[in-house]
Amino acid sequence: MSNIQEVVGRNIRLFRQTKGLTQERLAELVNVSSSYIGYLERGLRAPSLDLLARIGATLDVEPTVLLNTSSEDTDPILKKLNALLVGKDPIPIHFLYEVAVAYFASIK
């Protein structure tokens, strides 16, 4: 099991990449250095609660999502899919769900 700093770092990286942001751009948006974002993502530093809130707001996720350790053993592709869907409107998410159901029903 990873420590909380590593978990937060991996989650920040996942949501940052899903949003198509570089470390440099995220750093600009939350007013820290890009090297500090690198330290966070590698689990070498722990963000303050204020910074965690700013990062969450920038990435359109609740800060608690960045602290989530329960998905540590989850398939990486499922993590990416979840990161892509977080904060999206429920209507397109429901549509994607229906498409997935129909797809899996068709390949049985």
C-alpha cells in the first residue's frame, strides 16, 4: 500500500493528464512552480489543504477525489475513464453508459 502523498500525486497526475494540462500549465493555474507540481506527482511533497483545494478546482474534481486511495488496485484504464467522466454533465454520461450496455450485450 502506498503512502497518502504517493496516492495524491498519482491522482493529480491522472486528472492533470486527462485534462490535457502540462505540469507547467497546472502550476501557473494554481500559482506554484512546475517543479513543485513534479514533487507532488512523484509523492515527494504533500500539498497544503489550500493547494489541494486549488488543484481540485482547476482539475474540476473535489479535493476528496484526489485523496481517494480506494481505487489503488483498480485497472489503470478504468481510472482514466473515471477521470475523464468526473465533473461531466450526467446526460452524456448516461448516454455513454447505454452505449456500453448495448455494446456488451451485442458481443455476448
